Amino acid sequence: MDKEQLIEEFTEVYGGGGEIRCFFAPGRVNLIGEHTDYNGGHVFPCALTIGTYGVIRRRDDDKLRFYSMNFQEVGMLESDLSHLEPAKEAVWSDYPKGVVWAFGEKGHPIPTGFDLLIYGNIPAGSGLSSSASLEVLTGLMLKEIYGFEGVSMVDVALIGQYSENNYNGMNCGIMDQFASAMGKKDHAIFLDTATLRYEYAPVRLDDAKIVITNSKVKHSLVDSKYNERREQCEEALKDLQKVADIAHIKSLGELDRETFEKYELSVKDPVCRMRARHAVCEDQRTIEAVQALKGGDLKRFGRLMNASHVSLRDDYEVSCEEIDILVDLAWEISGVLGARITGGGFGGCTVAIVQNDAVDRYQDVIGRAYRERVGHSAEFYVVDIGDGAYAF
């Protein structure tokens, strides 16, 4: 979608005149480090070149008007700055409206209304963070059109997370918003979610591609067991903090595998123990995977991706039958270095590192077998790593 098309659509909906500005925020895929962000661990996501486009114009009154090219049948949605509560029926505009609310909560009240048009090319419910993309997009637009110079892009990510946690009711960690706000072309972000220290790691895949496979099983994390998983990890942490030797820890991410195994029976509930085991071991896998990538050892990186999926399937129990079929099929194909579920789980997508000469075979074999076993088709995206949110 180019700038001229977007502005044409905007003026058709809202009319011409005024300063009309265009912005973009990407979706993300997480290469490894799943469900570690709210447990104080490390993550390793990268921004994609697909995402959400926004066209915005300030108004002189306090009216907020929203229009999505993806939901044209819904038409224009309206609110105003004095009515920022979520809609009674969940609608897409709750995400940008929540960010407006969150800016005010963080000491940056929005002074006037605006007209906003949105177009996204991230498949909804795919686990590629369409909601975080929309939140970061809104945050960047508000920062720019209202001149909030003291708000950094890290702040934009944090405001987006705050909005989703407290306005939309989804207790996500910081990873999705951070990746969308801070992405860098051809790099993944090695982020310590406890401290927000991060570094960009070049993703050199000279002889391989990142292939995302969409199971076409949509997930709705607010209504799923995502929040329950977070509560189970918090319960496990409370039990571990009763152990004198590790009473000082503030998150599961502070434990290494050996220390956890020494004290894991202190977690009384066996299910909570499984959740904590995943959080600790996944954090360690992520650290090891980044080291492998830096050393050019893609095969080791792939093995760690595979181990991540097993942990997410068995200990964290956030996979589903369709996703497991996709991963099992991928593991059988020569040239697939690693494959795992990505995103919050309960549907969505897998991510795989596939050698160049196996990419076509990967799509053919999995496409046919998945359709036969599940009854509907999967979608494949051979993706590029792009930059974080920007104006254009």
C-alpha cells in the first residue's frame, strides 16, 4: 500500500484539507524466547515488513473518528476525548483508543481529537502481533502530531503494553510492542525484559530463509488461557521465593536451569511447576541460541528452536493439534534447520529456518499434508526482517 493510495482513501472517507500524515508499524515474529517476557527473561524477536499503516489528521474539537480499510463493513467508529472507556462490544478501535487513554495516564493528555484511517496486512489472529503493531502505530502518531518530544520509542512501546494490560485486559509482556517500535532491518533484538537492555544481532541467513506458516487457527489471547499461564508462573515464583537461598529473586528469569532443578519441588502445584520449568529453560535456550547465531551455528540455533517447541507443547501447553501437525511435518523435511510455534499460542503460526533449496519443497509437502489431515489450507510467508515503526 503506497502513500498516494492511503491518502486517497483517507480523503474519500474524511474529506481533504489540513495536514494529513502517514505512518507504519510492523508486526513481529519471535525466533525464540516465548512466554519469557512477562517472566523477566530474554526474548529474540525481529520486526517484519508486514504491519499496519495509519493515516491521521488532527481535529480542532475533541472528536475521535476511526475507519479501517480491513473492516469496511463496520464503517466509521466515533468517540471523543471525554469518552475513552472500551466499547461494550469488542471492536478494533479499542486498541488506538486505549493508547490515547494510556498517554493521558502517563502524563501526556491528548489535547484535540483526530481522524484516523488504518490498513493492515498482518493476518488477524495469526500470532504476528497485529494488536501490538496497531498500538505502536498509534503511539508514534500521537507522539509526532502532538509534539511529545520527550516520549522516546521505548516509551511508545511501554505505553502500548500498559494500554493492552490495563485497557484491553491482556496481561502481555513487553516483547511485541518493543519489537514493533525498535526493530532494525536484517537484525533481531536480543532483549532482557527485566532491564530493557537490548542489543541488535545480525541475522545472517545466507543460505536459508525464515518461513512463517499460518495454521489458519485464529487465537484470541484475551479470551484464551494466556492470562492463566501468567498467573501460574506468578504462583510458582511465590513458592520459590519461600526458599531461603533464592528468596531474593524477583522473577523466574533470574534462575538458571541448575538452580531451578535444585529447588523445583518447592513449587507445590505440579502444573505451576511445569510452567516455571518452561520459563526458566526457555530463557536459557534463548541465551544459547543468540550465542549460536553470533557464532554462525545455524544448526544449533535450529535444534534450540525445536526444543523450544517441545517445551511449549508439553510444559507450557500452549500449542494445539494443528500447530503440532505443522511442526512435526517440518521436522521430517530435509533442509529444515528448526521449527516451532511462535506467538502467544493456542493457534496462530509456526516459524522455521529453511535452507534455500528446501523452501519450495517445504511449502509443497506441508501444504498438501496439512490440508489432507486438517481439512483446510495453511498459508506460507517467506519473510524479510524490516525496520521498526516510522513516518513516511
